[in-house]
Amino acid sequence: MCEKKLTKYTPLIKTLIFVGCVSSVLNAFAVDIVSVSGAQRDGRELVQIQLDQPIDFDPVAFVVQSPARISLDFPSVNVKSGRQNVEVNQGNLRSIHAIESGDRSRVVLNLRETATYQIQRSGNTVSVLLNSNSVGHSVASKSLGVGHSDKLQSVQSAQNSLQNLDFRKGVDGAGRVILSMPGDASDVDLRQEGRKIVLEIPNSTLSAALRNRLDVTDFGTPVQFLQARQVGNSTLVEVEVSGDWTQSAYQADGQYVLEVRKVEPDPTKLTQGVGFSGEKLSLNFQNIEIRSLLQVIADFTNFNIVTSDSVQGSLTLRLQDVPWDQALQIILDSKSLGYEKNGNVLWVAPKDELDARRQKDFEAKLALEKLEPLRTQIFQLNYARSEYIAEQLISSNSSGSTDQRNNRFLTERGSAIAEKRTNQLFVTDTPSRLEEVARLIASWDIPVRQVLIEARIVEATDNFGRNLGVRLGGNDLRAERGGEGGYNIGGDNRVVIGGNYGNVLTSSGAGSGSSSSGQFFNFGASGIGNTAAASFALSIFNSAANRFLNLELSALESTGEGRVISSPRIVTADQVEAFIEQGTEIPYTSTAPNGATTVEFKKAVMRLGVTPQITPEGNVILDLEVNKDSPTISGDTVSIDTKKVTTQVLVENGGTVVIGGIFELIESTGETKVPFLGDLPIAGRLFKSTTRTTQKSELMVFITPKIVTDQNTMRR
């Protein structure tokens, strides 16, 4: 707008007006943060940032989870006095720091634990309202405008997959785990489990390409391995760390960055002892009385310290940068002293005196417990069985009499009675012990998760058989038809060619009846099952049909394939054994010891027995026993073919595993032939028969466990 007006004026006036426009623009960005304050509204923490004039933009915000903090950047905004610090210590809000750096200012909210927030602008005030931890992760910000807010936008966790997982080494030797998030506002839960740092992204999926275990040891950082895996509806990234380390995390521009740095011990400073977390102090005294030294610590910690009359003596010490609770422990140990804490009061006395006092207190409590009146409380159980809970509360003492008991959770006078009909538990004991029993029963009486186990038992068979055979025969019927049978070999002697003695007699006229099927040999193919072999015959005979030569070829080939699939399913509770079976019972006779004959039954069933155990990661450990029996009946004899698998496996929820397989191959060949003639090349096939059989069978068992939830019920 200023440039359009400049065309009407002289160059000098143009310059003056241009400088004035620039000056007005610079003054528009001269905004100061006057004050910051914290308060509570409706049980939620409210941070108010007061400026000297309104702004027409939202601060750039990002969240750091370790340590928990929220940072707000105000570009082209100054902080009055350059820096402001406010200690709040209300609810989740610890303190507020406003810092001016370069061309921007940053307001840092230090929290006790990570929380979501909302930003609102109203006039000269920018308000940040912290949400409780039970509220789902959302980041809300005010739209552009001056005055009251007119729109509140919420960005919720994306139900998408993790985009990428990367690892880099920082300049300072830190290991940087970089997660490309599904959305800018995706929530990440950071926790430590032993030597692992676990990053959990709820309501997200993980692609198969990222489900690998990465070895990053060669980078020389505290991070050794990375592994991402899917657990239910969440994605878990496990970071295995070695040595001593410190961690920090922040999220910005769609990326979540975890930095793990190695902690290098400073040889000039004392190491903070395990379990000590107090504010550090330095002490340097020569021959100071113990009472005076305890007074110094009391003034430093704002604790009230009461010392026993028997606490005497002096001490010389020099401690540099030591937590105050560690310094107090060192001072007390040097004089064999101890302390008892009651609120913000410490009572200091010799350890023997403290032990004697505690012993008297315990003896008095035990004596009072024996005199304290008993009370009976009724517990209505919803999921657990009352007799089981009663058994856990009380166990029998086998070494004593039957009416003596070792109470595991009750006093000596306590008792527990289970009422099965209404599933109620009646517990009688002192009031204080009943409170402990109530908390214990509340932790026991919870619904048990269930597991659906689907099994597929596949049994495939493949059969092949081939039989080849030959029949060769001849006959001479001339003697029966008025001629001379056989062939003359001199005088009255003749010879007849026939397959057997009966045919020879018939051919020579010595027998009665006629036959043209005399066989030299019979190697015909045998049938398979109830099917006979096919045959092809060739007969050569003279014009009078009284001399025959017969050749018969027979062959049979059979193939068969079969597949038996059994798919039992069963639902059972976590760590509860269950089984399902289907089949027949085969009767058989046996002789009793007294000589009588009895009928007994033998099962031939398909059986699935399983005991599941759900792991904390959401996987399932299965103790399995799978049986597949098949009876074979031959006349009065019954045999049972048994196939059995017993194993323990760890399976991912919804995954499938092959727990076993049995493969059988039976091959057999046979040959029947005429000696010498059957060994002739080519022609020898006319003097023998061959058989060949092949039987294949294979058994495979597939198991798929599924944790049953409200959304995942048993399929029908």
C-alpha cells in the first residue's frame, strides 16, 4: 500500500515515506512476553502467557517425552527482562521457563509426565490448557484471528502403519533412533524394561519389511540392537542398550527421535549411590558434633529431625556434590545410627535402640492381634470359584492334627468358608487383615482371557500298482475226433505236447471229454482289490480245429489319491487344559484273572489336547497333544494305526505353525518266471509275470491360536 502512494511524491519524500513504512513494520513485530503464570482450572493445569499486545499467529509447539516437557516457540517475540522463571509445582506442572534466543522466544513447560494440551488465544493472552493422562492424545490449536477464538482443531492419532525405522550416529556419539510416524500427532509411549527402551505406538500397524532385528553394534553407540514388531493394535520398537546411558526424546515434523548417549563418569566427582535421589550438597567440617551436623542437614532439607539422648560424639568429614540423603546415610553409618521417617519428621537414634523399639512394637502388635475382636466379611465372587480362593487363603498343615492349619494370608484365628451354590466366600479375621484379604481377592477375581485354537490335520495318500502276466498253452484233440493223437516217435510210441497230465491223456485218447485250454505255464496277472486283470488272448489252430496253441497276455494298473482333513477347534481359558476328540470305540474280548471272558473297548479317535499360556507380549505358548488313529479290520482281527504328536510351541497371536509331519513311502516289486526261459532277452517276458506297488502317505498338523476378545469371537 505504501509503494502505490510513493509514485506521487518527489524522490526525497519517497525515501522518507519508505523509511516510515519500514519503521512501522518493525514496530509491529516488537512484541514482548510480559509474564507467565500457572494455575489450576477444573482440576487441569492452566498456563497463561501475557503479552503487551495481541499476536495473529499460533506458537510453534512440540513435545519432548524424556524429560516430559512442552515447548512453545514465538517467532519475532521478545521476553521482558530477557528471561523469566516461575516455579508452579501444581498437579502435573513443575515449572515454566520463558527464554529469549535470537529472533524468537521459547516458553518451556516442565511436566512430571507427558500430557496432551490445547492452545487458545484471547486478546493479549495465550493460554495452554493441559489435559489429564486419561484423555487420548490430541493437539489442539487456535485458528488465526484477533480476539476470541473461533475454531479449535484436534489432530488425533493416525490409524496407519509406521512409515520407516532408521538409525544414525550423532556427532557427539549418541545413537539416534528415528521413527517416521503415521501422523504428525501420533502418540508414542516411552518406557524402560531392564536393558531395553520400548517405544509403543498405539493404533498403528507394522509392514512386513520393517519386522527385522537390526544389529547396530558397529556404530559404536550405546544402542546394540533394534527390533520392531506388531503386538495387537500397537507397534513396539525395542531398543537394546549396553553400558550406562542417558536418553532424551522429541517429536517434530512427523518424526519421533530417540537419542541415547553414553554416560562418561567424571573422576573428579563422587558417584551418586544407588537409590539416592536427593538434592546435592557439599559438607566440609572439622570435629563437628553429630547433633550440629544433623541440624545442618535439617536446615538444608526442611525436614524436622529429632535425635535421641544417646546420640553423642563428633565427626570430621568432607563431602563434595553428594545427594543429601546419601550424606545423611554416611553420617549415620559412621556412628552406628539409624532413623525412622514419619511424614517430614526423622527420628535419629542408635540402631540397637531402634531395633529394640521395633521389636517391642511388633510384639505389642502381635499381642493386640490375638486380642483384637474378629469380624466376618462376605465376598461375592464373579469369576473365580469360591472354593479355589478359600484353598489359596488357607492350606492344611500335614504335620499336625487335622484341625490345625497354616494360614497363608490369615491370622491364626482366621478362617475362610466357601459356599459353592452362590459362589460366596465367608472370611472371619481381624479388621486390618480383612482389608488385606479384600485387596487380594480383588486382584484374583478377574476375568481370564480365552484362546481359540484351530487345528488342521491333513493326511494325504497316493497309491500305485501294476501287474503284468502271460499264459501259454496248447492242446491236441485229434485222438478224440477219430484221428491219431500226438506224434510218432517209433513203433507204437507217440508223444503229446500239453501243459499238464490231464491234457496229455485227453490228447492221446486215454481220457474222456475234450479241452482246448491246456497250459504249458500260467503266469497271469493277479487282480488288485476286487478288480480282475484285463486280458488279451491269441489262439493258433489248424483247419480241423483239433490242434491249438494259446497265448494270453493280462495286465492291470491302478492309481489312487486320497486326502483326509480334520479341523477341530476348541476355546479354553488361559493356562487351563482342554481337549476335544471324535472317533469310535472298538470292542474286543479279553480273559479276566478268574478265567471269564470280558468285552473291553479300545478308542480309535482323532484327539486335540491343548494348554495355552498367554505371554505379556501377546503371543501364545501351547502345550499340544494331537492324536490321529484309524482302525483296520481284517476278519476278526482289529488293529489301530496310531499317529501322535506331543510338543510345546510359541506362536504369534493369529499366526499358524506346522508342529509336525509324518511321511511314509512303501515300495515293493515282485517277479515270477520260468527258469532260464524267463531270463531270455525280449522273449523272456513271455515266460514271467511282474508286480509293482507304491504307497505314499503324509500327515501334517497345522495349529493357529487366536486370543479371544470382544471383537474377536469364535467363527462359525
